Amino acid sequence: MALLKEISTDYGSVAYYWKVTMLEFALNKDCHITLSGYLNKDARLNSMQPLKVFEYIVPEGTLTQPINLNDVYAYVKTQPEFSFNTIDDL
């Protein structure tokens, strides 16, 4: 699963394919999400470096274990960068 949305990067290019690349629960029970943006799905599959990265700290109780990636992506879609015109890539 991933998200599809054009977001400009600091490099003057656009990242279109967004994938959760790290997910961890901290000792205080917050959940940390790293979402990495790539030019497209092929760039991700060919191990290219992300063009842009977003990091989110999800308050305790918002996501629970065992983790469900659908819930993680649903949370990301509540964030300002992804709250409009974001497509699920199933």
C-alpha cells in the first residue's frame, strides 16, 4: 500500500509516490511514522533515495498494536499535506 499525491520537493522536483518506510512505537507509547516520497513507484521499487520525507508522531491511543497499515495510512491522510486529493495505491 502507498499514497499517490504530487508534492513539491526542495530539489524542484515532485514526489508522487508516498510509502511508510518506518513505523515504531516509543517507550511512551507514541507511534512514530516516517513517510517517504519518491518520483514514482518504480523509483521506490528500484531502491532510489526518497525525494522528501515527512515524520509524524502519533499520540498514544490513536493507533494500537497489533498495527494495521490501513489505519496508519488513514492517519496520514488526516495530516495537512495529505488531507486533500490523495489517492490510495493498493
